[in-house]
Amino acid sequence: MKELIRKLVESFGPAGFEDEVRAIIHREVKGLADEIRVGKLGDLIAIKRGTGGGKKIMLVAHMDEIGLMVTHVDKRGYARVAPLGGVFPLYSVRARVLFADGRLVKFFAGEQKPFEIKGLPEPLSAPVAVVASLEDDYLYIADAGNGRIVEIAKDGQFKRQFRPSEGDALRDMRNLYLDETTGSFYILTSDNLYKANLPRPESAPAAAQPASPTPRK
């Protein structure tokens, strides 16, 4: 099940371009359904016939994910985009984009703004995700190459970093979620989902603090 979920969430599937996701689902249900067909809008329909006399049940789910389509690139290199799915422009006015080489770029209303990470004890290596606190005071970077989660202030100043007390689970990070209501990280790796407590700021100096991830089922 975990491997199937991994394949589905990592496949390319913006609205209108669900071919890769549809192919994965088709392979999975091929031996379970009596009939499989693709609708005119690209929907995948799998039918399992009963013995008759019982109720009919329909299970419906999305295959697509939200995305953006570039509609124009101007002379300065700025790209104009159109939403694919439920992209809310209000939430996209201020954004940070994390690149695989460790650059964290800040945008506001489509314009790149100066932003620099300062004071890191070691450079980022293969970062995979960045999340912000609700008040946007802190950013948390899943730095898989170094097996850690880095906390920086909104001005780019390094604050803390978190590593497991044992093991290298964070070197296999794929995504990161911050739940501030419980003070917890949810850490997705290629084969597991972990939960780790976020240490209180007043009790943690700017050194590697244990994240103590616990597998979640």
C-alpha cells in the first residue's frame, strides 16, 4: 500500500494531464474489474459486476492535482501562468520557491525579492520541501542530504536544526508538514510516515536538536 501511494503522489498529474496517474490506476485494477474503459474527458471507469439483487455502489475520486500552465513569457523572462485546478491567487501573491541546489527564492506579486539564508552551520544538500509557520515568522526546510530539518527566521537567519537521536531516516525525506496546533512535524519518506515533536524555542540552542521521529501507520 505504501509503495502504491508513493507512486501515485509522485506521478505527474495536473488537471487535464492525468495520463500517468491513470496508467498506474489501470494497472492496479486490471485484475480486479470486469470492465475498464476511459471516458471522453479522460476519466477511468472500472466496473465490478455483482450477482444481482444487491445495491449498486459507486466510488468516485480525483486523479488530478493542482498545477500551473505557462501561457506567456515576456522579454524580461517573467512567466505568466494560468491555474489548473483550485489554485487560489490570494495565497500565491507571496511565495517562496525551493530549488534542488539549495536556493530559496522569495517572490511577492510575481517579483523576485532579495532573500538570503544566513548563519547555516553547513550548506543545504538536496532539500526537498519548505514549510512556513502560520504567522510566517519561521521557515522549516527538509534538508534530506544532511538528514535534518532546518529552522530559519523570515529574514533568512538560521535559528535551529533538528536531527533524529538515532538513525538516518531524515536522509530519505520526500516531504514535510508542520502541525502547529500539536507542535509536530509529519515527515514523509519513501517507505514511511513519521511524526516528530517540535522542540520549544526557549529550550533549544542553535545546535542539532533530536527530532525523535516515530513511525505513523
